Amino acid sequence: MRIEQVDFVSVPTRDVGRAVRFYRDVLGLPESEYSEGEVEAPNVTFGFWNPEADGEEFVPNTAGVGLRVPDVASAVEEARAA
């Protein structure tokens, strides 16, 4: 098997719209032009879904996601201001 890259990460949430707004408005990631409920980073798509809407138990992602930025202190300040 030859893996080319990570294509998407599925992020469970109880409020897809709120998650999209946070990643779009605070983190500045554009909404996907291909699928509703997703935002695009330069190398991966974040897909938000509500497990309870599909009859599944909601379990938050406790592993987290690391986002690389050129200046951590500036990024923290921008996020706080947003």
C-alpha cells in the first residue's frame, strides 16, 4: 500500500455549524467547496459530523489536532481577539 497523504480528519461535534464557523472565522480556514460541514487546511480537510444525528453516541475527540503556525504567540493572540 502506498499512502499519498492524509485526506481528511473527521471531527465529532454536536453543532456542525458552530464548528465550521469557529474554524472559518477564528482560524481562517475556508469552507470546503465540495462538501457542506467541512473546512479546508492546506493539506487536510476537517469534516464535522454529529454522531447523534446518525443514531451514534457522541464521544468528543480527545486526541486533538496540531496546527502549525509560523508564530505561536501571535496566533494565540489572534485567536483570543477573534
